[in-house]
Amino acid sequence: MLRKLSLTAAAALVAASSFSADTWTVDKGHSDASFTIRHMMSRVRGQFTDFSGAIVADAAKPEAASVEFALKAASINTASEGRDKDLRSPNFFDVEKFPEITFKSSKVKSTGKDKYDVTGTLAMHGVSKEVTIPVQFLGFGKDPWGNEKAGFSTDFTLNRKDFGITYNKALDAGGALLGDEVAVSINLETAKKKEPAPAAPATK
């Protein structure tokens, strides 16, 4: 009997913890995913315009959160049609073969007030690598229509060669056309997923 009661209590705790975690989905209209890379003597900025993601989190247990995020590689936009076509080609992202860039978390660690290191697998251009991304939590709030929102941002640097994107050209004066380091900036406004309304009782 005691063992049965213990198992019942444990099951209740697991159920309670699962219900306390909320799902926050990315509001694409109020979010952005951009990058910059060195081009000769300057820097070129670009962005991905098609992306999605979700964060499952319990405000009382932030380190138990999980994150999934995906970018459509073909949505790259650097404000130059010719350059974007080249970036979609096998020279760079090869979007026909590798249509998505994805991140899935495996661990979240607090590093200070509203700051976290989020470790997970980043898959891009056919290569999957474990990376740790610094994330800033920007707070909770409600929009004018009463929808619950939460904000997150991250800035980090990747080496494109680590993901097999190696195309470059040597310059006559020395050096290369493109840098290897890519500065990534992602700012997300997310909306709390609403629970479905309970079904109306059946009428006789």
C-alpha cells in the first residue's frame, strides 16, 4: 500500500510539473534573425525572413526549459538579388539540398540575472555541431489585446567553415574576399500558447 501511494504521489508530481510548463511560440512579425560577415574592407548584413520556433519553460524552473528553432535557408535576404541567388547556391547554403538550419537545446544553465547559456545541436549545411548560445531573457508582458508575451535575444559568433561553407576568393592585394566569422543576432518575441477551451458538456 505504501509503495502504491508513493508511486501515485510521484505520478502526481510529474503531472503537475508538466502542466506548469508553458509553450511560447515565436511571433515572426515581431522577431528577427540577422547576421553580418566581413566582405573585403566592410561588412555585409543579411537576414532570414522565414523562421519558426518554440520555447517550453516553467518560470519557476528556467533551467528546465527547452528550445527549438528553425530557419528556412532559402529565405536569406541581403538586399541584393544576385548575391542572394549565389548564397542559395551550392557555393554557400545549397538550399535545395539543405533547406533548413535548425537548433535544438539539450541543456540550459543560468549565468546571471535573466542570462542563460543554452547548449544544443545546431544543424546547418549537412553538419551538426554542439554549440552554446548566450541568451538574454527580456521579460514577460501582455500586449494591448491581452495576449501573454515573452522576449528573448542572443548574439553570438560562428565560423562558417565549421559547417562546411568554405567558398572564398583570394584578393590580388592579399587576404580573402570573405571573412570566416559570422556574427549572428536573433531577437524573439514569443506568444504563450493558449490552452484549448474545455469541451461543452454533452446535452441529452
